[in-house]
Amino acid sequence: MVKALAKLGVRDWCLSPGIRNTALIDCVMTSSEIEKHLFFDDRAASFFALGRARLKKRPVAVCVTSGTAVGELLPAAMEAYYTETPLIFVTADRPKRYRFTGAPQTANQENLFGVYTSHFEDIESGTPIRIFNWSMQKPAHLNICLEESYHHDYSRFPEIDLFLSREVAYQPIQAKEPGVLIELFEKANNPLVVVGTLLEEEVSIVRETLIKWDLPVILESNSCLRNDPSLDHLSIKPYNNLLKMCRDAGYPIDAIIRIGGIPTVRLWRDLEDLQDSIEVVSISRLPFSGLPNGKLIHGDLNFFFRSIGNQIPNPGHGNFEKLLSNARNKEQFVLRSFEKYPNSEPALVYKLSLIIAKEASVYLGNSMPIREWDLFASNNAPYKKIRSSKGLNGIDGQVSTFLGLTLDEPGEHWGVVGDLTALYDLSAPWIANKKSSYKLVIINNNGGQIFARKKLNQYIINPHPFSFKAWADLYYFPYEKWEDIPRESLPTEGLSIIEMVPKLSQTNAFWEEFESYD
Ligand SMILES: Cc1ncc(C[n+]2csc(CCOP(=O)(O)OP(=O)(O)O)c2C)c(N)n1
């Protein structure tokens, strides 16, 4: 089986040992060519694998023992499903005859992830492996039923040859029907484009298309186009309160074209109630329209825009000069507010974005970090390697995914997450080593402050008295507490933990003024 997966291009194995998967792990460990990542926490292993598969653009295997260890993989399976990340869960099991008997550590693991895996195999000795039929677009689950075997003869494992052949190649979906988009362009007077998460290889064609269409555009950070100079003349930011902003500027939006992943911007949620008045078409490699009855062109963006793009006439549009100039004025207002509230959370995020090197990678945690970076990061902030987990917007496994995306990678890597998000993934640093330089910024604003923005009760926010110094000490990582952004930088080796503590009163005052600007 390990050989079969090697043929599919699996080069990284995330291993979380127990007795039942020992033989599997021993087999993987003997291969000098496979990269092995050892964990004790199965959930952290699976979220790390998510990051790894995205980084390597190859399937990654996660191997756990039987019982509840398998259940720990469900959240990552869900995220992988919604982002089409090719994870392979290899779960050890007891022989099938033990199922439903209540025998120790014997759960029913058969197709445990249900709709979240597109391929499942229940393998006993002698069962032929069918993994070559897997499309690699959704996660796969191989459940391996093993008899007891505590005595391993390590010499019997042959060296695993990697990439012997690749019998199933990933087949990008070829979308050939531009009809809904042409129709939208024909009807719309004031269309707006919103660009969500893009893959690295999609960025260039989307940039070209946006320049050609010449429409106002919302560029979310994880489009990796947010600060692209060639789109500066079209990019609306900061983009809160968009519908009103556009109306006031004489450009009332009547159509939206979404490109890439499901957007974070509030506008997208508002559309749920506006589908009668605003036409929406999504173009994405992912099979999700993101709205009930939403229209979707599903397929490979490079294929679609390069081979079908010339059949789409350029859209007409109203004049959006005023919209752009109003947005620039709002930007100036925000900069003045940063001076007025220098220790507010938005000001700290802005100043943080200024000290991160242009070529660094930045992982933005869900909740406020990604929203604040979208709204307030400087126009000089790095923008080419911005990553996040937008499949289901979970706050779980974020530090592990960040490490999966960056472990052993050259260069400088920054992760920015909320305090509850960090507390959720306390075992994540287990895998961090000193070969890469990563800085994890935890915005400790005392609970889930996203709920304060939505004016919810204190108990929903879950305030707490904890600081992260002891966590950094536990793993022997350097730690700093920042109430403002310092000039001198931290050590460049290994993981540094930075606890960034904004002033709540300033944050609240900032948001109040910002939200009443329009
Ligand atoms: C796994 C999971 N559980 C619960 C939630 C709901 N949720 C969304 S944001 C949030 C609070 C996050 O708090 P924190 O990480 O401190 O970030 P902040 O809101 O302060 O930016 C919660 C609990 C979620 N998104 N994912």
C-alpha cells in the first residue's frame, strides 16, 4: 500500500503512532525517500497534512491508529473536502470480525468520514488496492484491518521507489460554457468583481482578465493580488459597507462576478438576501456557488480564461471614478485613525504588515486576523504569498496548517491568529523545528472579539486570563509580548511566539468611528 501511494506521488506521511498502526509506520520509516512527520496528536497531524498538501501540490498521507484517533481526523477531512485538498487518511483497524462486538479499541471505522471522502477502501490481507481510481480532488480513506503482529522483521520492507508511475493524473475540470457570464455582462450596468482565494498558478490569468475587464474589484488578501500595482487603478479598499459605498458614489452594484474561493467580505453574506436585485456568477475551480441557487462556472481557471475567455465580450460599466476616489478618502481617514488609536487592534495589524518583509509568507487565521488584514494591511504589505483556511472558516488546526505550509521551507514565514484559535491548537508546535524561520503572532484580545464586533454578549466572547508565555516556554521557543510594534526583530531560527496585546478601549473607539464613516 505504501508503494501504491508512492506511485500516486505521496511523498509526505504524517504519522501518529499507536499499537495498531506500528507496522505501517515501521514500513514508512524504512524508506529513505519519504518525508516522515511524527506526531502524538492525530488532529494536529491531519491539519499539518492539509498545509503540507497545499504547499507540495501533491497528496499527503495521514496514518493513525484505530478507535477515537480516526475520529480526530474529521475536521481536517471537512476542510480538505471544501478546499479540494488531496489528503489520504490511512487508518489502522482491527480485523472486520471484531466490528460491533465492543472489543477493545474497535470502533466501526467503515466510511467514517461519509460524504467528506470521495474514495473509501476497507482493506484486509489480500484485498487488491483500488486507490488508482481516486480522482485526487476530495480526501480518500484507506481503512486497513490488521491481525495482531508485535514482531516486525524490519528487513522485509523493501525500499519504496517513489514516482514509479502516476497511473491517475489529476484531471482539471474544463469549463466550456461562458453563457451565464455573457448574460450577466449583457444585463449589468454596474458590475463588481470579488476575488477570493486563488491558487498560485491562477493568479496570473486572473490579473490579466481583471485588467481586460476594467471593472472595479475587491481583492481579498488570499487572492494574492491585494497590493498588485497593476490593479491599483481598479481596487476598492478598504471595502466595508460596500453596497452603501457604491450607491453613494453613483455606482449602485447590480451584478457581482466572484472569482476563486468563497469570499470573506461581509458583502457576500448580504447577497443572501439580495439575490433578486443583484445577479451573481461565480467562477471557481471548486464546485461551490456559495449561495442558494447560485450560478457557477466550475473549472480550471487557466483553461477557462485562456481558451474560452475570448468568447466573452468585455463588459460595459458605469463610471466608477467617484467610487475609487471615495475609497481613497476613506483610506486616508483610516490612516488618521491609526494615529489617533495607535494601540488599537487595526492599527497594530497595519503596523505589523509594514514590518513583514515583502517576500515573506503570511498565514492569516480565521475570525478577525484575516478580516483586519483584508481591511487594514498597508498597501506596502507583502501580498504574493498570503494563505488561509477558508474551506469552513474553522478556528481549529490553524497553527498546524500554518506549520504544514512552512516547515523546512526557506524564507521567512509569519502566522497571525487569534488567542482562542491558538488555544485550540496547543499541541501544534510539537512539529516545529529550527530549520525554518517562523513567527507566530497571537493577537491576544481576550477572547473571540469577532463577537464583540457583532455586539454579542460577553459570555459568547469567552474572555479569559491567559497569556502565552508558558506555552512558548513549554516548547523552548523565544517569546515576546508586544503592546506596540517594536523596531528590532526577533531571532530568525525556529518558531518565535509573539503575543500582541491591543488596547481594547482604543480598538472599540476605532471601530465605532470606522463603522460610522459612511
Ligand atoms: C472549530 C470552530 N469552532 C467554533 C467556531 C466559531 N468561532 C468563530 S470565530 C470564534 C472566536 C475566535 O476567537 P479568536 O481566535 O480569539 O479570534 P478573534 O475573534 O478575537 O479575532 C469562534 C469560536 C469556529 N469558527 N470554528
